[in-house]
Amino acid sequence: MRNNLLKMNKIRAKRTVSVRSKLKGTAQRPRMCVVKSNKHIQIQLIDDEKATTLASTATYAKEFKTTEFNKKNKESAKKLGSRIAEMAKEKNITEVIFDRGRSKYHGVLAELADAAREAGLKF
């Protein structure tokens, strides 16, 4: 059992590195990094040249904590996608590089990306 867990963790780490090695964010076109856990979703806009986070939000943020958007589901993903697009527009960012991490572009991630596109982000 332990060997299977260690093997799966190695595979997941390798997949994450493989995806991220091809993506580099800049100040004009930051990397939109999405992290999905069992309970929550987190999004960050990252400038890799300066190693800074330009904007971030999550389902456990103050604005979503007391609402129905405080857990991982498609409705929350839509709300987070539109919110991160608003935050990007405030910082005059129109294009991003989508970083899905180790997760497949499917379900919650697809809904999040579609909502961000509808709100005006290009990727």
C-alpha cells in the first residue's frame, strides 16, 4: 500500500513539473495557476520573471467564506473565474497563460476557464 502511494505521488509530481516547464508568465501575460484540492479551488496570477503573485483568490477567501461558493463545485468555479478576470482587469491584464497543474482540463477546471474567458481574459 505504501509503495503504491509513493509511486502515485512521484507520478503526480512528475506531471506537474512536465506541465509547468513549458509555461512561463510575464508581467503583461502572467501565468494563471489553478490548484484543486479535495475541498477547495485556488487561483493565482503569477509573474515568473519577478517571482511575484499579482492577484489571487480561492473558495476559502473572505468574500466567499460565508456564501454558497465556499466549496469545490462547478458553480464556485464559475464565480472564481469571473472574479479573477475582474482582478486582472483592475491591473490592466487582458491575456494570461493557463496553468492547470497536474489536473486534467475537465469538469471544474473547464468551467473556471470558460467563466474567465466570458469575463474577458484571453488564453
